[in-house]
Amino acid sequence: MKITSLGALVLSALLFGMGCFNKDNPVGDEEVAPNIPQLIIFRGPDSPNAPQELGTSLGLFNGKTATAFNYLSLANLLSPEADENKFSWEVTYGQFNALIEARKIANGTVDWTLTLNGSDGTVTYNNWVAMRGNSDMDGASGTWRFFAENSATEMAQFTWEIDDNEQRFGTLNLNDVSRLYDVMNHPSKSGSLEVKENGVKVYQAIWDASGAGSWTAWDTQGNMLDSGSWN
């Protein structure tokens, strides 16, 4: 998928750039634009001995969300167009254009839509809604719904939260394989990952601030298959 390769090219720059730019609010204090939801990259343990399954799962988790979030991150460098409680950002990268729309609603949250257009000669997007979501005003928590390429078929849901202590929580639910991933990252660099299939826990890993941890695997009937630890 061409759009994914584009996302990979800009991801490292975005991680730096998001810390270097402040978004201007062009519409005055009475009509403040919502914060664009934050790009979250979930981290594994700081250890070369961590199990491969853990790294693979985190890579899949981040990969499913990164491409769409790259467009959101680029929008952080722009000022939105405003129309009462509606705001829009237009982002161009290569041959693709993204329209990001936000609507503030009565409960104090924000509804989001990201629509893609453009063609690279191989892949063409014609007003394809790539994702929809809802977040709080500061973008620190919410839910995204991702759609299959050039389709209205919902393929995944991603829920996130960054709390006041900078703890990061994420849940990714993949519809096609009935898999759910739960990740926690703490500022100390400790964390955990839990994987479920059809509601049954099949994998869990927990690690501490040093990077050491333990893991357990189960089958889809809940029977333990194996376990281990690493330093």
C-alpha cells in the first residue's frame, strides 16, 4: 500500500517536529480549535533479550495506526479553517491530499474525519474516508475507527489515553482476525502487553524499568502453552 510507505518516510521527522512546533490558533479565544490527537508510538522493554513475539506485536500495533497519524501530525504545523464549531485542515504529501475535519460537540468532545484523495498511478483515492474518531479537546484520549483501503468496511478500532502522569494506554481491536491488543507504557519505561483472541487471553508480557520481564502464552481455550522471562 503506497500510502504506508509515505508514512514511514515522515514518521521519524514527525516525532522530532511535534516537539518543536506550537500550533497557532487563528480564530480567537471564543472559538478555540481542538488539539489534533497526539501521535503515540508504544515502546517495548529496553532489552535485547525481550521475546520476539512481544516485538512483533508492538510493531503490528504501531504499524496499524502510524500512517493515518502521520497526516494528523503534519496538520499540527498548519492553521485550520474555522466555521463556528467546525475546523478543517488540508494536508498534502506527495501525490496524496488529506482533508481533516473536526466538529466540537455538546458533550465537550470532538468528532474527527480524515478523507484522502489523490493517485500515484497505482493507488487512487477518491474521497475515501480512511478513519473517523472522537477525542477530548486536548487530544489526549479518544477512539479512532479505521477503514479498509478504498472501502467503508471498518477494519479496526484504536482507543488511547495519556493521563496526567504521562502514562500511556492503548487498545487495538482488529476485526478481521478477532484480535485485541492492550498496551501500557509508563514514564519509568516499564510496561505491559496483553493479546486476546475472540475474548480469550493468548499472550501477556510485563517488563520493569530496567527492561527485564516475563511472558506467558495460552491457547485459545485458555490452556497455558509456555512461559519465560528475560533480563
